[in-house]
Amino acid sequence: MGAASVRSWRFFRGVGAALAAFSLWGAPSMAADDAAVARGKVLFSAGGCANCHTDVKNKGTPLAGRRPMKTPFGTFYSPNITPDPAHGIGKWTDAQFVRAMREGIAPDGSHYYPVFPYTSFTFMTDADIKAIRAYIFTLPSVAQANRPHEVGFPFSQRFLQFFWKMLFFEEGPYKPAPGRSAEWNRGAYLARAVAHCAECHTPRNRLGGLDNSISFTGVTAQNGPEGEAVPNIRSDTGRGVSRWSKDQIATYLGSGETPEGDFAGSLMFEVIDKGTSELSDEDRAAIATYLKALPPIR
């Protein structure tokens, strides 16, 4: 083999080694990205993102927003959260997405209204929040402008949310409770943060803050989401969900079927059909473990 041939052989061997090294470095990264997207899809579903950000009744495009949400303070319209750069979140960085979920603050520095349940999402981990963003960015973008809220004075003044947070907002992330099992803590994390069960199942005060002293005890139709009553899901002296076993609660979260053979309807159907049904059997069992352990409040 001549000198030129030796140099050529060494060159191509070096290129081959570089490509091999690149593939070794790239493969784990790609696998990690795929795993994050897959986890994000489950969290996205369990968090009910599509339910709130899609105007289903008017056959709106998924995640393009404009779903009306009537509250005692006015009607709020969910925003476009598709990857569209003009009307959605296409220009948001990881840090901006985490800040919105953790602190309830938009990229422009304005405060979100708590109709967006950042008050619960705040307890999620950074990794899980970023996984949701990673999944959303795999979905089609929709160029649809958001609809302004119909909220009267003084609630229309967003800067007042700063003071509201001082009174009613506890920033996360979730801290595992010492002395509790890993399953209980997983259930607490899923119920309180990801699925944000307390947002519907907990009474609110006159300013819309959650009354966490009686969390999960349900609300009346007068104060419930979209005018619907929401049941007590604590142990409640042998009534309602408190009569259900852990397995029966887990089954309900998976299929919507009650122990009596009935099925979830209305808002809860959305929560299950496109939400908790996507969780693993272990995660639904963990939520059931957490709920069954809550002290009874009638």
C-alpha cells in the first residue's frame, strides 16, 4: 500500500470513527427526546389540556382555544396553545413555558387568571412540564387568534392578580410527604398537580381562591364549573365515593364505570375519556390510594 493509500485509509477510518461516535452520542439523546414526548403525551391528557383548550361544542380545532368558561367573575376563553408562532405558543422557550405553569405568568410578564389552573400545575416537576411542551410541539399549529375575555371591572384589571396570588397562591413544585409511601406520594402528585382534581372538587371563597381547609369536599351547582355540582371525593361517613374501594376508584378513573354499573357523564366524562384513562394502572391505583387516605369531611 502506497503512502497516499495509507493516508486515504487513515482519513476514512477517522471519518468512520467520528460518525460512530456521533451516532453513539446522538442515539441516547434522540431516545431521551422520544421518551419525553411519550411521557408528555400522557401528562398532557391527564392534565385535561385538550378539554379546556378546544371549543368542542362549536367543533373547534384541537388546542386552538376559544372554549368559553363561565365563572362568577365573567366568561373566560381558553387560548390557542398550538405551536403557531403568531397566535399560539410557537415562540415560547422551555423557561417561558415552565414559568407560565409554575408561576402563572405569561412571556410578556402579565399574570394569568386562575381559571387557568396554574395554581395546581405549579406543583409539577420541571421535567414533566417540559415533557408536556415537547409533546405539544409535535402537534399541528393552528393560525387562529384568541378571543378576549368578557370580564367586567375591576376583575378585568390583570395587575390585581399579583395581589390575588399573595393571598391564595402557593408556588410549587410538590414536595413528597415524609412518612408516606411512594404510592401515596405519587397519587398526591397526580391528583393535586397533574390532574388538578381540587380545582373542581374544592369550594372557593368570594375571590375565587380555593378553600384548601376543605379540599375535595365538592361544590354546589351554583358554584360548580359550568353550573354543575361536583361531588365530595373524600371519605364522607359512608356516602358517595367514600363507599367505593380503591380498586373501584381506579376502575372508574380508567373506564368511567361506577360500582353500580353506571357511567360518568358530562364534565367528568371528559376528564376520564381523554384524561385519566391514559394513565397507567399503577398511576390510577396511586390516585385511589391517595383519595382513600384523606381524612373524612362531610
